Amino acid sequence: MQKSNLVGLAVLGTLALSAVAQADYQLLVTQTFAGFASQSQWNGIKRYYFTSSGAPAAERIGIDKSLVADPASITENSLGEFFVGNRSGNTGNSLVSRFTYNLSTDTFIPNGSITGNGLSACHAVAFNSSGEMFVADAFSGFSRFTFPGGVPTPNGTISKSSTRWCTFGSDPNKMFYAAGTDGLLRIHNIAANTETNFNIAGSGGVHWGAWLGNDIYIASASTSEVYKITFSGGMPVSSVKVANYPVAISVAFSPDGKEMYVGSHTGNKIGRFMLDSGSGTWVHTGDINFGWNVGSMAVVSRVPTAITISGNVDLQDYFGDPASQKVDITFKQNGIEMETVKGVSLDTSGNFSFQTTRRGTHQVLVKGSHWLRSAATGTFNFVEATNVGGVNASLINGDIDGDNTVTIFDYVVLSNYFDRNESQSDWHTVGTNGWAPADADLDGDGSVTIFDYLVLSNNFDVNGD
């Protein structure tokens, strides 16, 4: 079965195991409170950036809760527009919010909303290969819309008692959906208005799913599992459990198909699983702390192009070669620490440069191994195709233990290694205190002496930014 490139909310665009591996991509995740939610519990959509499958997740500014109404899903149509299914507390009339994505500013721009035609407690939004939109109204069925001339136009409804997730393959008349109440994948023939069920043995409370190649992976919330459904001739023929994860509610995949993300609804985290190509099994490699109930997820392959950030770091009270040091650079946006780039190299003059795809206005903070973190002078606006220089910071010395303050604990480490020097074989050997003698060489002269103590003493009780 060849699936359409409009497969619903979990994976955006055609995703095939044979596809050329893609590097940068983004993961969008709805903040969806479990069950019926009061308006104070409505939230927004978080966004994470990855340089490749398995790479660290860097949070970006997503879609603020003021622009949506209790979002349950987000999906992209073939024209690159995004549609958000809003639950509105899981009660009464609701709406679908529309957004465009601006690559130059790396932001989602509101583009109106869709109401009426039975929209209520909206969950999934999916498009078939004809471009028709289907919205899963959790307790009443599906609302249908066509877009003649780009204008959303009601096209009737499909009555059902319970719906959560829906998707299409290549056949625009064959909709696959999950009710969220049992372990069935339902196959609805739209033209004939007939329906068959496929039992996902062992599952229960199945919610959101995602295509990977010609298979559907679906989350089973009641059993805290993920199942793979295999197809033949356009119909599901078998299923097998592929992962365990607490209160699994949704699934998404990296564009290269090598990493699987599983949302834990009330566990407030996202599980990361890498595909073991040898055994074909999914191995849990870690979690993303989400900080809210997880809803559905969507992968976006479009990302801004990288720009170069450059500047200079003044390592105070240091007489060694700055090129022997590396710094960590943190981006702060709207008062929130969004991403830290670790291990940025300096040259002998303390200059640095590296690339980022971040966009928007940021404060930039720099931290050295035994220097306090310091904010670079000013704020910086990162825009498309424009490199940014002058990111300069001066770092205060003395933070041996790296806790961003100079205290008695730094003095204790220095005292432990007083009179040691680089000619000794254990100069770089970490001791029982968690640090090596070289870490206490604050001035970089190759020995721990009274001069290092003076550096620490002069900066004692100072905190970093």
C-alpha cells in the first residue's frame, strides 16, 4: 500500500525507510490536559529541534496557548499550512486553528480558524489524497471540509460515537481511525459508508498513531504499549507489540525512520527509542521532560538554514592559551533558557564561531570550565541569511566546581590540590572529590599556587548570570 503524503497528524510528508537520511527536523507536541479540561488548564504547542535522529532535543518557541483553544493535534497539508484541532475542554463547539510557518523568522503565524459543521471537542485533523480535511470530533464523529479556491467549505459529517485519531493511505475513500476506547483500528469506507474493524490483539484505549513506511504504529494508552500494524493489499493483516511506555498516547518518527518518539499522556514525558537495525527492535534511549500532559506529536522536516554566530570571550585572570579551553553557549529567549551549545572552541585570541538555526531575539550567555557564566553584551536578533558577530563576553574566574558561583566548595578543591603541577602524572586524573588537579589551576600557569588562591579570593561569593 502506497500511502499519501497527507497522512494525518503524526508524520508530515512521505516517510519511507528507503528515503535518504535527513539531518535537521522539528517535533511539535501538543500540551493536552487529560480528560475534560477547564480553561485554566488549556495550554499550547511545544516545539523541539533536532540536528539528526538521536541528537539532543533543543526546545524552540512553539505556538502560544493564547493562539489556540486547548490543542489536541497539529498537522500539515500539501500546501505547507498547519491545522490545529482544538478540544475546547472536550465539551461543546470547537474550532480548527490555521497557521503558516515562516522559515525566515522560524515562527508560526496565525492564519484564521475554521468553525461550524459539527466541530466539537476536536482531536485529529487529517487530509486524504484529494485534499479533503477530516476532523475527529471526539464524541460525535467526523466533520468534513473541502477547500475550493482555498476556502474551507463544509462537506457533511460522519456520525460515530467516539473518535480520536484518523489517517489515510493512498485511497481517499479509506479512512483508518481509532476511537480511543478499545483496541480496534477501524477502517471506514467513505464512499460506501461501510466499516470493518481490525483487532490489535492485547491493546486497549488506542489513540494516536503514525505511519512508518507502509506500517502504522499506534499507541495503546490503557496497556502502556506501542503496536506495529502491518498491511497487505491496503488492509491491516497483523499486529505486534514493539515497545512499552507508561500511558502511551501518541507516536512520531524522525524523517529517516531511525528514531521513534512516544508520548506519555499523564507521565508528562516523551520517550525516545532508536531502531536496532540488526534485530529490528526499538531500544529506549532516554526521555524528554515535557512538563505537561502530552497530547499528539508531529514531525516537520522544514527548518531554517544555518547562520554563523561569532564573537570573543575574555577569560579573566588566565595566562594560559585560550585555545586550550572550550565554552558552553546558552540561548535565552523571552526569559527562558532554550538551548545550550556545548564545547565551542576558542582560538588563541579567545575568538569563536559556530552555526545555529535559531531565529528571533535572544540573550546569549557564555560559560567556561572554571569561569562564571556571563551574558554577552546586548541582545541579538537572528534572522535568515544574516550572520551575527560581536557576541562578546568577559568571564569571571574561580568557579572550579561549575555551579556558577564562587564558594567554599571551590576553595576546598583548590586546597586539596595545592602545590600540584602539570609535571605530575595524575595532573588530569579525577580524584575522589570529582575533580582533577588541573581543574584547580585557575590562572593556567601549569601549577596550583597562591596565585590561584588569590583569583578565587578576589571573586569569592560572586555569582554568574
